[in-house]
Amino acid sequence: MIVPVYNEGERITENLKLLVSELELSFSQFQIIVISDGSTDQTNQRVEEYCKANPQLNIEFYAPTENMGKGKSIRTGFETSKR
């Protein structure tokens, strides 16, 4: 699952929890790729904290410093996904 985000600091932790709970209902294995598209709020910190608190989950996090746009973020996710 590719999750492009931009300045979602207030919602990202809860959104990741909801996403994981839904994926666990249907899949025994899954990968989540979160791409913070140049976020300037607490998004990056909150995603990193969530990943550290849940090392059993297959979550990759990328945080380019510049805004690439949603399309480029999604393409980056596809390029880095594991098959």
C-alpha cells in the first residue's frame, strides 16, 4: 500500500492504525510505503515514531526534503515496493 502524505501530522498516526487494522483483516502479509512529500509539520516525526513503536509491521518511510507532487510520490512508492 502506497501512502503519499503532505502535512498530515495531526492525523497520520490514527490513519496508519486504521490502515493497518483494515489490511490485517484481509492479508497475512502486506507492505506499507509512506512517502512524506516535503511535509513541514510533524508528519515525519509521527511516522518515524509509529514505525519505531511497531517494528513487526512492514512499513517503509521516505521523506524527501522537497515537494515532488503526488504523482511523483506514488511513482517513487512503486519503484521501491517489494514484489
